[in-house]
Amino acid sequence: MIEQSVLSRTFFDASTLKVAYGENGQVEAWAHFLPDRDQAADEQVNSLDGDGRENQDRTAILAAICFDTAGGLAACDRLLSEVESAARDAGFTRLEIGPLRDKVCGYAGLSPIGHGIGVPNYDARTTSLLSRRGYEPRETVISYCVTTNTYRPPVGRESLQLRRSTRIECFDIYPRTARQASAMAHLNLERHQLIEHRTGTVLAEIGLWTSDPEAQVMDCAKAILDLCSPIRSSEDKATETDLAAEAYLIGSVMQGLPNRRIFEVETSVDADDMSRVGQLEALKFVVTEQGQRWQKNLA
């Protein structure tokens, strides 16, 4: 799965993969870091614009660090130190740990990463490693899941009104950058829109990531719900009307997935986004795990 979704992709740079070998030549630990996704996109735009300015605050993402319980425990501190040195030599000033709603790292749909929630809280060995290496936890992320084979969305006045006054349209979407296209090549990307009949206004929009059966990376019976809607910017707060329309759209889409043999949907939201948390719980999503994004300045 790592080979298909990361190592064979065009964005993969072998110099950012660090491997620790034991005395017997066996792999005991490995780690992979790469530029932050948003920063990489900004730098690509700047290079196209030709402004030539250097980013003074550059962030690298440690997308994975894995070690066994034998020799790996002894090697993990030195391995992380090697990653920090390599990132610093490459000009990065900050290292963040764990993919978060990944779209360009290639780890989306890859168990146990999934949508990306940073470092899962149950991973005591990794959190202990990060603590003693001087990393600090940042945002907390909650992973939610719902089964679709017996799913029935909640019914209320808003949903009944939306059922009469709207329609749902679905279409495929394609990544806008070569890096994102390579990283997401093992997934099919869909966009679902809730559109008002009378005016044609898009009231809500969600993404759904399903497995490409030929890639054989993510389980074809699972899907990832992408709530990063382009309709609202991250600074805009959702109104009750926005949330009602989005909840109706999510519930409607979930009902149709068993016909496509998709029986489980997962997503992740920031723990402090109480409107999203309440929305998902009202839609019968259940918490599966929590994680945190960790950070350390390399200066």
C-alpha cells in the first residue's frame, strides 16, 4: 500500500525518506517528510508569477514515522534527529507531525492514516517520542465514522422543506496541480451539490473520496467525506441555514451509498469546531478516535 500510494508517485523524493537498519540488515524504523501542502501550492504560484521571493517561514510535514518494538524503539530518537537535520538543511524552519486531511501527501485512504488526524492519541510510543524531543501538540482532531447499510437521516422541518425545493447534482472533480493528482491517483473524487430549484443557487457542497478498485489501496467498501467546502472560506462561520442545508445533503448522499456497495464513511473535524461536531453527531456519526498535530521550530 505504501508502494502504490506514496513511493511510486511522481512527487516522491527518495532523499526525504529516512530508514534505520539493524545490525542484521533488517529495517527497524523509517520516516518520511515532505513540504507542507498549502505552502507548496503557494510556492508553485510564486514561481509561476516569477516574483523570486523566498519564503522566510517554511514548514515540512512528517507524514509518517514507524518503528518496531525491538530495535526500532532504540533507533527512533536518532531517526527523528536525522529527519530534523535533513529538513533544516533543506531550508525548512518548522516541522509538523502527522498528515491532516491530506490531499497531496499520498497517505489519504491508507490505513491507519485515512483522512489524516495527525498522530492518533492511542499511539503512546510516538507521543512519548515527540514529547521528549521537544514537540508541542497543536490542534486536536476528531475522526468520525458512520455505517450506511441501515442509515436513516434525521427528519425535521428544514429537511422536508429542502426536499421540496432543491435537487442534488453529482460530478467528478480532478485535482488542480500535478502533485495533488499524483497523490490522489488511487481515489475517485466526487463533488455533490445541493441546488435550489428556483434560483439555481448552490446551498451546500461536499466532497466524497472513493477507492479506485484498480489501485487496490483503500477498501472499496469505504469512502472519505470531505467537508472542506469551497463555498465558504475558512474564516467564514457557518450559519444555521448553511449547516441545515449541508446536513440534508450529507444525509441524502449517505442513503444512496449502499446501492454502490459503500458501507462505511469516515471524516475528521477540528475538536473546537463545535458546529461541525454537533452536525455530525446529529447525523448519527460516531467518534472512532482522536489525534493531534504536533509542531517544533527547527531554528
